[in-house]
Amino acid sequence: MEASRSEGDDLIVDYVECLMSLPTNARSVENENSVLQVSVPPEEPSRIPIGIPTQPKDLVQITTEDSKLEPFLGMEFESDEAAKTFYNDYARRLGFPFRVGRSRRSKGVDEVLIMKRFVCSKEGVYRKKPSEETSRKRERLSMREGCKAMMESWLPSSERLH
């Protein structure tokens, strides 16, 4: 039997992938529908290629219909990866990291993915576990703040194997 990854491993991998996909020099934008903003530092005007704006008023903003899309009830995706990509783009646009909060697979040989829940990384509340006085461990800060941002995707019951 092959070794399978646990749900905790999947959460860590998804969280790291989400963090790695965020730009390192992310800046807030006035218009949340902006996809591209180009600006050039004014200190070297002789090296600026033709067609790139040199003044802040000349910033180029490109928007597409897909960039405005927000999750809504009844939305359909071709796969769980498509749903994850969509929520990743949505979360990045709003400025929060996400993780897979829960997933369910069908019972049986195939173990088809039935449900996947994407949540904000700060979803939930930290519950302190009762500890024994004999083992002292350093208390760590918790990222959990009770955020309720979430998207859940289900495989329709007509496509499930019973």
C-alpha cells in the first residue's frame, strides 16, 4: 500500500503554494479591478523604452471581465484545480492568503473527491489544549482570528458513484 499524504500535509502544501504565489513587493492599488499598473522611476529618463509611461498620470490600467468576478452561489468549475485557481486569484485580489480547510472523498476503491472547502488562513479560533505540567512547551502565537471568508465546491450528486 502506498503512503498517502494526510489532510494536514495538504494544508501545509496549499498554504506554502499560496504564499509563494503572492508577489514579494505587493502594493495596494486604488482600484481593486486593476490588473496591470506600469510606472517607471523618473531618475533615468534616457533609458526608458518607447511606449512606457513616464508620469504617474500616464499609468496604464487594464481590466478584464474575469478580474471582476466574485464567487457566487451556483458557480460551476471544470475541476477542483479550476476552483482552487479561481479562489487563489480572488483571494490575492482582496489581499488574503487561503488554505484548504476541509475536503471529502467518496468511500470505496475510487475515492473520488466530493467536496473541497477553501478558507482564509485566519479562519477558526485557537483553542488551548489542556497540558500536563510535566512537559513545558513554548507557547506559540496563533494566526487564527475567526475570519469567515470561504468558498466550498461540491461534485454534483448526479456525477457521484453510489
